[in-house]
Amino acid sequence: MKVINLGEKNSILNKFVAQMRDRSVQKDSMRFRRNLERLGEIFAYEISMVMDHSDKQVITPLGIANVPTYDDDVVVATILRAGLPLHQGILNFFDDAQNAFVAAYRKYDKGEDFHINIEYASTPDLSGKTLILADTMLATGASLEIAYKRLCDEGEPKHTHLVCPISSAYAVEYLQKNLSGEKVTLWVAAIDEELTSHSYIVPGLGDAGDLAYGEKK
């Protein structure tokens, strides 16, 4: 599995990440959602450059232009609910893509022990397609792995791009180990070194779902 950290390059992406982390800016949930959407657009642009392209003829009012465009059949997927703004940003660029959604959450057993439970998955056939699976936070990597494998029950993608703006170093290592034989690229904007005993990323940014849509019961 290849890992690409866009945050290592100097770009406006880091400004959006900084605002998402800033607890004073986080009070504006609309800005938080918009920054996630902007990140989705940046990731989509970067992903488009590694896809297969070929020249297409376009008829203009004055003649014919040869334009190189991507050939991939794209499916954009997300893990509900925090990933929705990120999903929308990716979809803004891949506006002809099909869509998939996974409802996954931590189900606590005893104390701080939990497992990942998937209640719902909706996806088209993924056979031979390019899957872009987005989730805002990548703490342990377990939920993303389970969601990816659940989606792949509906066909084997040609390639999968995992888009996770904030990731822990632990999760990167976990996915590299558990998805080592898969055709997968992980795209991140920042990798944080610390993961607490409660599986929270530090410095992280808090609960992305709550920051985007309000606290849940």
C-alpha cells in the first residue's frame, strides 16, 4: 500500500487543516464542513493525476480539439456521518461518479473495549472500477479496513484510493500491514504520532462528526 501525505508539501491545503484543528475556528460548524469539502476537492484533483488518461475529440464551434481526460469509472464512497462533507468535495470534481455509503461505528463491549459494527452498506458493482473511499479521521484503521472489505464484497476495484485527512501513525502502519496485498493508495493531509488508550488521535481535531453536524446522544 502506497502512502501519500499531501501535508508534507507547502500548499493552501495546510491552511484548511490548521483551521479544522483550531478550537476557536471549530465553533463555526459551517466553516468546518466547508474546509472538509475543500480538502475533498484537493484530494480529488491529486487523485485525478494518477488515473489513466486518453485523448478525446471534442467538437468546438470552430473545429475539433483533442483533450486528454481520465478513463476510470469512478465510485466515491464514504463512512457516515463525518465523511459527508469530504465526500461532497470529491464529488464536486468527479461529478459523474457513482456513490456508495457505509454506516459504521464503534460498539463498546466492556469498559473501553470496542469493535467496529457495520449496520448498512449501499454500493454499486465495483468490478474493475476506481474506488475512492473517504473518512475524515483514521484512528486505528480498523473501521476503514472493514468498510473497504465490505464494499469489495460487491466486486474487486481496479484500484482503491483511501482519503483520510487526519491519520495516526498507528493507523498507517496497521493498514500497511493488513492491506499489503491490495491495490490501495492512502492519501492523508497529516499524520499524528500519538494515539491514546481510548483510540483518540493527538493532537487530532476532536470528533469530526460532532464538529460538522452537532453533538449526538
